[in-house]
Amino acid sequence: MEKSVTDAEKLVELVAATGHHSLSDFISDYINEPTVPGVCCNPARPNCNYTAMVAPDMDAGFCQKCRSATVRSGLRLAHIT
């Protein structure tokens, strides 16, 4: 059985995957951008780390790996949008 992953854990993974050293650096780089990195948050596949550029307020972007609408924007995970 796979362990569930929290939004905070997914956000930490996304920040690292984008090469940022802190959440504040990530937010500073993307706060005013039209697209931002997002990560798959599929509860059925917690180990999926598919990333894509999405709208800042995206809550259900399409994951090419899981084939589901489970990609959430990093700013959404950080409760910015």
C-alpha cells in the first residue's frame, strides 16, 4: 500500500524539482507569471511526480503519466491563489 502524500510534501518536491532552494524563492520567481510549475497530486498514485507548467490557480490539470486531472499549481499548493 502506498503512503499518502500531503500537499506540503508535494510542494517541497516541486520546489526542489524546479531548482529552487526555498519556497520563498519559488514564489518570488512565479508570483507574477502567467504559468507556473505544477505537480501531480493524485491520491491514488502518491509517487507520481509528473510536473507541467499550468495556470497559477490550476487545481485539476491533466497528468500525462496518470491520465487524470490531478495536477495542481505550486502557488495553489502554497495557498497563494
